[in-house]
Amino acid sequence: MFSACMRDCYDTCSMVSELKNGRLRVRGNPEHPITAGFLCPKGALLPKWFHSEDRLRKPLIRIGERGSEKFREASWEEAIDLVAGKLREIIARHGSESVLVYQYAGDR
């Protein structure tokens, strides 16, 4: 069993997540000073999304021109190398200011 406290969205809701027998369960964190165990509908849906048959589990790389709806599976190493290469190419061509670093972590 794995259990952890985490935040999901801008409201700083705190949730307790638990992975038990391969199933994710979430609930509001009763020790959080503001939300006190409340979990919004978005947070409550996390297990459904996590276990969905439609969820992507491997990187996909587009085959053909931009806009093509054909993809092939790739390894994580290949996908990361592809993204890193594109970023290096953009920085070389347009400068480092052309890449926006964006990090999303709840309310931070």
C-alpha cells in the first residue's frame, strides 16, 4: 500500500491518496486547516481518470505531417530525446527567451 498527501489545483485542496491492491483511492485531507477533509468533484474523479482504459500509458509520436491523426508508440527515452532536441533547436534558432518555463503546482 502507498499513501501520500498531495495538492491538485489552485484552491490548495489537500488530498490523501492511497494505492492499495493496484487501485487508487483519494479523499480530502482531514488535517488540512482550510479544507478540513473536503474534496471537490474534480479531485474525487482522479481514480476514474487514473484507471481509465482511454488514459495514455506510453508516449506517442505523430507519423506524417502536422495535423495527422496517425501515431506510433515510442519509448520514454525516445520521446524525451525528441523533445530535448526540439528545445535545443528552438533555442539555437531563436534564443533561450523563446522557451517559456512553466511549472504548475497547485497555488505556487
